[in-house]
Amino acid sequence: MDTPVILFGAFDRHNFGDMLFPHVAAALLPDREPIFAGLAERDLRAEGGHRVEALSTVADRLGERPATLIHVGGEILTCDAWQAAVMLTPPGEAQRIVASLDGRPREQREWAAQRLGTDARAPYATAVRAALRGPLRVAYLAVGGVELDACDGEFRAEVLAALAGADDVSVRDRQTQARLQAAGIAARLAPDPAVMVAELFGATMRARAGHGEVARVRDALPQGYLAVQFSADFGDDDTLSRLAAQLDRACASTGLGVALFRAGAAPWHDELDALQRVAARMRGGTAQVFESLDLRDICALVAAARGYCGSSLHGRIVAMAFALPRVNLRHPSARARTGKQAAFASTWDLAEMPSVVDVDNAAAAIERALTADPARLAHAAAQLAARFREAFAAMRARLG
């Protein structure tokens, strides 16, 4: 009997990137039927995701059997239990819990442990060996932990111990690699799994762009459009007004429209209301709000765009995969930090492509990005896909 392969990650909640990862990994394991596991049981097939089993359920079913587990991408090395538990909670309830436990870290941790059924401080990165009882081979595939140094010592020690006990570790940016190297953990560099989206699923996504809500947006913006997204923390009136002014400027200078979309609907991700408020502030006829949360529709919308601008790392990476210009937006409160978007761009993107910019510089960055040579963009996309295939093959060889 084949050893079961478990794909484990944060694809138990609605997030654009996390939901993509298991599609990519499964496509590169055509000889296996992997188990899709998260911290919670969820069925996201209606949104283009997977039916995800709770890790505890998988452990009960496998018992003492040997297994191989792959942590498939994501910024999991710094996602703490409180964040994970809130993001797995229905939005209305999440708001209530966050308000009631604000500023009470000990109680937050207790609530999260009860909710998730694990005491792991970084559950997406460290919960598996305690949960699975049989012999286990473990890999971390293109994971991130840009702000690991900012985590407390107990948290870091738990993460580093889990990585030290793994059979293979690859990370998606040089900043995370340097953090781990300083702690004695050897990790290879591998691009994020989402760089494979165009190569593996491009034809399907382009065909999907001719139907449904993507087709509606394309018909409404026949001159072409920028795919634009931003997280809920951009949603104050001042920031939205400044962003709307920048998008109006970009539309005027390029002749393009704007398709506003969400890259995730889990708590602390994106909100439809904020998109609608930006659209209302823009000149008439230039913006369309894209409401679909189907992963396939979101990919199709980006694939059919002329470029991407937003706060989502995976908005950028999917644009990279489809050889499109791209710009990330920095939240005003994050100016002093080098986040995962900048870390990934500095590791893998073209030097001439804007990385992460403040809202007030968005129009100029969009205009600059659109001057990129299409041939260079296509070459970079092909190189990233080739690098990921190499990394995936190396991981499989190490897992045996």
C-alpha cells in the first residue's frame, strides 16, 4: 500500500494564495491521491478550493500508519494560534471575539488552543508531529517567515525545532532563508507554488475569462483593465479617498479601467464594502466591482488583466505567472517593515518592476510597471516555473 501523502496548510479558509497551493501540489503529484488537511474541516469546493479535513481527523484515520506530510507554502512560520483561530471563525463571531479579547494575550492563547484543539504556538508550522502518531516524513515547501525575528523567544524556538526535525525545508524568499541560516537551519530557496498557475492551469483560466462575471467586467471595460485589490485595513475613508485619486490618475494616463476584487474573504482579509467605497469615489465608468469569490474566477480576472495593483502577495505572484506588470501597495502603518511582498519581490522579481509602494505613489508605479518589456516578463515567468519544478523534484527526492 502506498504511503499516504498529506498536503497540509491554511487552505481551510478563504484566501487566494492558500487555496491555490494544494491545486499546484496535487497537479505535480499525478501518481498520488493526496489528503488535503488543515487545522479545521472545511468544504471550499464551491469557491474553487478543496474539501479539507481537520488534521486531527486524518490522524485518527491513519492511526500508526507511516505518512508523508508536505507543508505547502504560505507565511506559516509566523502565523500564531490566535491569528489562525480567528481566521477560521465566521466573520461576525470573529469580530465579537477579537473585541472581547483585545489586549489579553493569555486569554487569546487559551481560546485559540481550545478552538484549534492544539497547544502549538504556530499551529500551521508545528502541530503535525504531535498530531500524527505513525512514522512521518515531513517537508516544508516554499514557506515564508519574514518577521520570525519579531516573534517572542518561545514561539521562535518552537518553529525552529519543527524545522530542524524536518526531512526537507525550502523557503520562498532570501530574508526568511537568512533568518533560518542564522539559527542553524539550512533551507533551500524555492519560488512560491503560485508561480505555476499559468503553466498548469493557464488555458483553463483564459477560457473561463470568456464567461460569467469575468466576461461581464471585460464587456464593461472594453479598453482593458487593471486588476486591483486591497485588504480590509486599507478601509478608512482617508486611505480609500487617496487610493481612488491614484486609480483615477492611472486610468486617465493609461486609458485602462479598474476591476476591484477580493483576494480572500476570511477575517482580516478583504471586504466588499471597501471596494464599493473606492468605486464610488472614482470617476464614473472607470471602475467595476468584481464580487465573485471563486478561486478560478479570481485567477481568470487577473489573467485577463493588463496588470495588477494591490496588497496581496499572491495577486502579485499570479500576475508574475501570467507575465503581467505588477505593483504591491503598502499600508500606511507598515512603512518601517519589510513585509513578505517586498521580500518576495527582492528575491524573484525583475529589478525594473516596482516592488511595494505607498498609496500616494500608486499611479506612478502603475505607469512605470506598464512600460515593462513583455518578452522579459514572459522569460521571468518561465524561469520561475522551472525553478519551482526543480525545487519540487528535489523535495520528492529527499522524501524518498
